[in-house]
Amino acid sequence: MPLVIALLTASFLLTWFGTPKISDLLVAGGAARKNYAGKDIPTAAGLSIIVSVTGAYFFAFVFVEVYRLEIMSSVAVVLGMGLLGLIDDLLGTREITGLKGHISMLLKGKCTTGGLKAIGGGGLAFGFSLVFSSGIVEVLVNTFLIALFTNAVNLTDLRPGRAAKAFLFIGFFLMVSAFFLGSHSILVLGPAFGAVLAFLPYDLKGMVMLGDTGSNVMGIILGIVSVLLLPILVKSIILGMLVLLHIYTEKYSLTETIQKITFLRRIDEWGTSR
């Protein structure tokens, strides 16, 4: 537990002090976009989360011999998904949106940055699942769980702080579960939890844009932690819920739904200037 606290704290501090620096680099490089309010802010600022988390993972690798496979596999997944998200943030357009839209374009033989992300993210999910699954059924459940978790957090990233709040809410329950079960998955989740917690104030103030770079990495971390932590039955239930969420968001606006439900709207607006 002391190591987990140290990793969480280190990741928090790295993100807290690193986010403004990385934002300056993004602005200098022309990586700025209009947010929902029409204000130009740096996109892909989730890079600071990736830097902090991978730094903490390498630190854990040095001190925890027994779980090195899990730690280094998590590094590979985070860096791979972060790269795919960064490509989408810097080169992608918003003419085609939604998982269904990008897959439709792929079936027509046209590759979008979102389609590239879907293929690459699916490959990362499958590769991770092959290593940490027993049998073909669990491989399939784990692969789709990671892939849909990755996209689910991205679906929430339409307002300041929303994706980070979703991550912290789900991450909290996973952290508590990992603690009481004595699961080593807490070594993967702890640094991410600290990094997102530090990033949240910048996001809430509309100073930076998390971007797919950050939201997809946050989602894939929730996915891989679920794979390492939860039994197959619980993972199957969560997978079913994620499928329903994706079906719902293809037909209805998540933002409009949140606005109609009082407690969700209050959580969504907490900490923002609205």
C-alpha cells in the first residue's frame, strides 16, 4: 500500500506541474481547437496524464518484480492508445463521428483517424487479453470490455471535466475493490487516478482540452484494470452495460440526457464556471 500511495502522489504532482508546460508546447505547435463554448484552447493535453502514468509505471517496474508483466503490458497499451489518440487529435476531422460512422467508412474501404484508432485500439485490447485470459470466451469478453471502455470514456468527453469525473467515479470503485481483494491491479490504476485527479482542475476551468489522447487512455486503463481485477461474470455484466450505452448514444444525445436528469446535471456542472 505505501508504494501505491507513493505512485499516486508522484503521478499527481507530475500532472499538476506538467500540464501547463505541455499545454504551452501544444499551443506553440499549433495544436489548439475550439471547445464547446467556441474558445481556442490546447487540445491533446491528456499527454500530461500519459507522461505521468508511464513514469509511475516504470518506477513500479523497478520495485515490484513479481508483477512486471502486468506493469509493462500496461505501459505498452497506454503508449499505444495514447499515440492513436494523438493522431486523431492532431490530424482528424469531425466530419465523421461515432464508432458506427468510422466503422462504416472502414467497410467502404476508407480509413479515417477514428477508424485507425478503432483498429489499433482493438488490436491492443486483443493483445492484452491474450496474455491475461484463460480460454477463448474470456479472451473475447476481455477484448470487447477493453475496447468499449476505451470508447465509452471518449463518448463522455464533450464538456469540461465530464470524462475525468466519469473516470474518477468508476476508478474509485475499482480502487476500493482492488484494495480489499489485495489485487495487484491497484498498481496500474493508482497512478492513473492520481494523474486524472490533478488534471481535473485545469479541465474544469476550460484551460485545456483532454482530447482523445487523454480520454481514450483513461478508458483503456479502466478496461485493463477490469480485466486484471474482476471475475468473468462481473466483466460480462459490465460489458453488457457498455454495449447498451453505445447503442443508446448512437440514437440519443448523452449531453441532452444528462441535462434532463437533475443529479447528473449537477454532477456535470460541479466545478465549472457555468
